Amino acid sequence: MTKEEEIRSRTRAAILKALGHPTRMFIIEKLHEKPHCVCELTEMIGADTSTVSKHLSVLKNAGLVVDSKEGTMVRYSLACTCIMEFIGCIENVIRNNLQRQLDYFT
């Protein structure tokens, strides 16, 4: 592996790692619908504000989420909506795996 390939692989892995938590996947889906503030996401998730803020920080550091101030409120939104295409691909993998399992039993 060349140095460039290693850097590219590490960078990709860091983004996938940021997505590798159920709460963060949920946040991505909700931000795809519309921008949200921490308080809204906290209510939807049912966790405390500091936990949701930490998840948002991980997503932001990975470049998946951006924030913008609206007066005293900070709203979060997706940096790249194309991430949903990737999530759609994951859904296809899940369907294919389930179909293989069903085929095994029929």
C-alpha cells in the first residue's frame, strides 16, 4: 500500500467509524429530513444533551455535519446529503443478506 492509499483508507475509515453508532445513524437520518437543534435531537433520542452534543461533535469532526447559528440557537444539518445514498447501499446489503438467509431455508 502506498502512503497515499494508506491516508485515503484511514480517512475513509474515520468517516465510517463516525457513522458506526446507532445514535449517530439516527441523527444523520433526522438531519436529512431537516436541520435540527440539539434540544430537538435530544428529545427525539431520549438522551441527555451532553451525550447528543458529543455525537454531533463526532459527526462534525468527520465532516458529515455542519452547524449554523440562528440567533442564540445552533442548528445542525448534513454537510453532504449524498451520505444517504451510502445508507441506501447499506439497506441493499441488509436486504440481500436477508434474502440469502431466506433462500437457505426454502
